[in-house]
Amino acid sequence: MAMRYARSCVAALLAVLLAGCQSMTGSTVGENITDARITMAIKTKLAGEKAGTLTRIGVKTVQGTVYLTGVVETDELKRRATEVAKGFDGVQEVVNNLKVEPRQ
């Protein structure tokens, strides 16, 4: 599972490299590569966490700002996701839009 996830991340990185010199947001290729690297690193770290719900978190990075989306079961998992994201070089800010919804 982890290997398949890593391959998907590498494919996404290659897509960014081939996308062109500048995106619609005004980011340069270098910024896009950095953002893709940050996103891939955070997703990989979340996937390696013991808590399975951390793998259901969406991660997007735009110009060094990381956006976390999705649903987690506890406030602790929400906090942990923010900690993981803040732990990488190049992350300037983390916007945690995760919703807490306990299992019923």
C-alpha cells in the first residue's frame, strides 16, 4: 500500500514538472516543484502514522501554505496533522480545515 502511494506521489510530481513554466496562480515551476515536494512529504508522513484516519486527509500546498482538508475522529488527530505539516522545511503556514466527527 505504501509503495503504491509513493508511486502515485512520484507520478504527481512528474505531472507538475511537465505542466509548464507558470501556473494560473502565478507560481513559478520552482515554486510548484517545492509545493509538490512538501505535499508529497506530508502525505507520506501521514500515511506512516499509526492512526489510520490520518491517511484520509487531503493535503494541498500553494506557495508554502499547506491546506489540510477532510474528516478526523478526534481533536487530537486534528492537532497531530497540523504538527506533521509544520515539521517540513518550506512550510510557511498551515491552514487546518479538518472537521472533527467522532465515529458513531
